[in-house]
Amino acid sequence: MRRIVCDLLLLYWIVLLIRVLSSWFPRPMSGPLRTVWNAIYAVTDPVLRPLRGLIPPLRAGAMAMDFTPVLAFVILLVLIQAIC
């Protein structure tokens, strides 16, 4: 059971990394890539949304830097180290 939890945490870490990297590119308007994009956001948003209440985006003129994925990565790594 513990191994399954460890594998799921690692998988979630990878999905979160894919979300961060994909945020550097424009969103596809349609097609299978759009479906994958929506699935990644649907899986990661429930974790990132509450964290945004703790760390609001840092404004720099017209741009905003979202540091909530960094906090999510740290939390995931702590969980992985504690459980696995």
C-alpha cells in the first residue's frame, strides 16, 4: 500500500511539472492536445487553488509570477521523503 502511495505522489509530481512547463506555451484551441491540457489542469487545480490563498501571484507590471507550484513541489517532496 505504501508503495502505491509513493508511486502516486511521484506521478502527481510529474504531472505538476508538465503543467509548469506547458504554461510557457500557448494553449491549444482544439484537438487531443487540448484534452490532455484540460486533464492536467483538472488534476492540478484542486491543489494549486488553495495554495494561491497562501501565496498570491507576485505582480511585476503587467506580468504576474505564480509561485504556488514551487510550494506544491516542496510539499510533495516532503511527503515523498516522509512516506517513502
